[in-house]
Amino acid sequence: MSLSEEEKHAFREEGVLIAEGVLTEADLAPVISEYSDWVDRRARFLQAENKISDLCEKEPFEKRLASLYAQSPEITRDMDIMYARGPATFAFLRNAHLLDVVEGLIGPEITCNPIQHIRAKPPAALSGEGAGFYNVPWHQDAGVTWEEADNSDILTLWIALTDATVENGCMEVIPGVWKQGYREHWDENGTTIRPDLLPEAPPRPVPVSKGSLIFMHRYTPHRSTPNYSSGVRWSMDLRYQPTGQPTGRPFHPAFVVRSATNPESVFTDYTEWTRQWIAALESSKGMKAHRVK
């Protein structure tokens, strides 16, 4: 799938674009299976520590984590991509269907920025409704990179691993205002735009179905809302950029995922990727990654 000229124009105008149904079940299945196994191993570890009594093995992917979280919020610890470091997830970062649409916005020389997350949003009845890790406050993604990347064409790609609805905490965006540039952020229950600098334009909810993508400009304000359902909203948010531009996270590993001019530069070594993340996480302890006042 490739983006139409109308879709590209819409992204340039609004700083946000929804691309429905880009990824198939076959694209998502390896990642979902890998994280299903990760949740199972984590649950058995916590059971051995007497922190979980019921493994909830018969519950589906969209429900199981909520039941486990109700017993122990520790179930989600070290779930993120750089900690779990699963081979299927590493392979997914080079998914051809995904990169085809990315190429339409930033060109064929593509690097995977090291800011990459998987998120499992539990019900607000368990985790709370306030701003924080699960209910991310209003921010621009440029606010979580160093200033070196202000001129880098970093593209945020939000991926629905399960349906994202208004009820279960889909994202909200403020389209169009990316053209006004970066707004100062501070640390208030998470990195967020200073309240007095928040745009007055009305926010737009962006519910999407499983397998759909939301593209955002690095200056597009967005947030996630509380999950008022009984299940878990699973998503990934990745960043891609033209190769050679600063990443804004020089202390974490970036790598080439597509190249028309130098295909040999595409990085496919899972063992080395794992080694690089382990080394980077150790050497960057205590380093300030977010740009907050």
C-alpha cells in the first residue's frame, strides 16, 4: 500500500494522517504472539513470588493483562521494546507494509529512530484516570528529543494492535498547529506542554481499528485518554526518519531499515541489536532524555 497524493497533502496540512487497515493479521500476529508469551512468562514469575494467584490462561490477549494487572501492577514492568527485546518485534520494525507508507512521507532512505514503545493501557478503574504513564498528557514528540533533532524529519507512527476506541482510551490530536513549531514543555505528571502554551484549537479524537496507523508530525500536540473499558488497549508507537539526520537520542541505538541507494546498510542483526540496547541502557542511566524546563 502506498499513500495517495491527497493523503500526503493532508498530512502536510494537518500534521496528522490516519491510514486504515495498512497492516494485516499476518503482519501483527508475530508481535502479538511474542507479547502473549511475554505476559505469560511474567505472570508465572509473579506467581512464583506469590504476587499473582490466578494466571488467567484462558482469557484472550485483549483481556488477560487487565485481570493480571488487577492482581499485581508489576505485570507490566519491563514490557517496553528496549527491555523485552523480542526477535519478532525487531523484525516488525522493518515490516514492508509499514515502510511502504513511511516512504511516501519521508523518502526511501529510512532509519528507525530509537524512540520506540509498546503500550498496554489497563482499565482506568485499575490504573487511575490522571495524567501519567498510561494517560499521557498533551505533548509534542519533539519534547522527548534533544534540540539536535529539531530539523530532523522524525515521523511518529502510532499502530493499533487492538481496536482503539473513545471508550478504551484512543488518542486525541490537535491538527494543523504543527506549523507553529515547538512549544515549551515541563514535567507535570509526565512531559507535557506548558498549560499557558497549549493551543486553543479543539482536540480531535482518533479512534482506529486494529492494524491501522496514525502518522504525526513531531510538532503535532497529542495525548491519550483514560481506558474506561474492561479490556486492554494495546498499541505501538515508533519513529522513523531520513537516514543521516540526528535522532534526538544519540545515546540509544538507531539503525537503517530501508535504503534504495545502499541496501547493504539495512540492519538485520538481532543479536547485535540486543547487545546495543543492553549497552546503551547501562551507559545512559541518569541521562536526561526529555526536553523539559
